[in-house]
Amino acid sequence: MTATTTGLAVPASTGAPFTPRRLAERARRLATDPGEWLHRVRLDPQGRWYERVHQDADHEIWLISWLPGQSTGFHDHGGSAGAFAVALGALEEQRAGAARRVGAVHGVGAGQARSFGPGYVHDVRNASDAPAVSVHVYSPPLTAMRRYDVDPCGGLVRLADESAADW
């Protein structure tokens, strides 16, 4: 049995939050099946385009397109775990460590995924010359996010709190 939202078929809800590993598997599987979602993708020079394509009690799935230079800025996903897989193009991820200091940049190419637990802070960006598309999966579904800036010493400064109503 499957649950479907906006035409995307996914396995039925089990009623339990996903682990980061399971989130990465789901994101990677969808990223390798563009026939399921490619027709939905839009490119927007004003900012990243995104659309939630599935939500149930366990998890939600978003598609995000990125033109060169577009980024998320540093943020977390509140109490949700998450993962993203690059479907087309390449992205970079920079995470903040346990001391809330900005760390190294890691490339994430097509077919690769990154996963994380609740409270994980990162910035994702398209530093390439070409558009990129990624699939993001969060469990439980997002209810809050926090945005951060970086101080001159590389530490994070909390800027804003967002709720699901904001997106």
C-alpha cells in the first residue's frame, strides 16, 4: 500500500519516525528516479525553488532546485532528523560542529546523500556553474527551523526562528 501526495508514490506510513539512515535511503532512491518528480521542478533566479511533494505522520519530502550561487544559509531543522540527496548537479554542505563553530565544506555530487539528526546546523549551496536539484526528507515533518549567522570568529549567532506556517 502506498500514500500519495501531489502525484508522488511513496510507501505507506508506519507511524514511527525515520532514522537518519532510512531518511538518506529514501532521499537517494527518489533522487535516482527523476520520472517521479522532474516535471515539477522550476528554476527561479530570485531564490531557491522548493515544493513539498509528500507529507504524512512519519515524514515529509521536498524537492529543491538551485541555480549557481543559491544557498540556504546556516539553519537547523528543529526536532526533526533529515537527509538530502543530490539528483542533478552538485551541492556543497558546510556544517557547524558541536561547539557551534563553522566546519569544513563537503561536496555532495549526484547520487550522493547526507543525513543528520535533530539539531544539526548546516548551510547548503550550489557553488557550481550549473543548476542542481535535490530531494530532502525529514522525520518527523518539520515544525520549526532556526536560522543563524556567522560571527567574525566562526561561531554561530541565532538570527530567527521559523515555523511551518512560514514556508
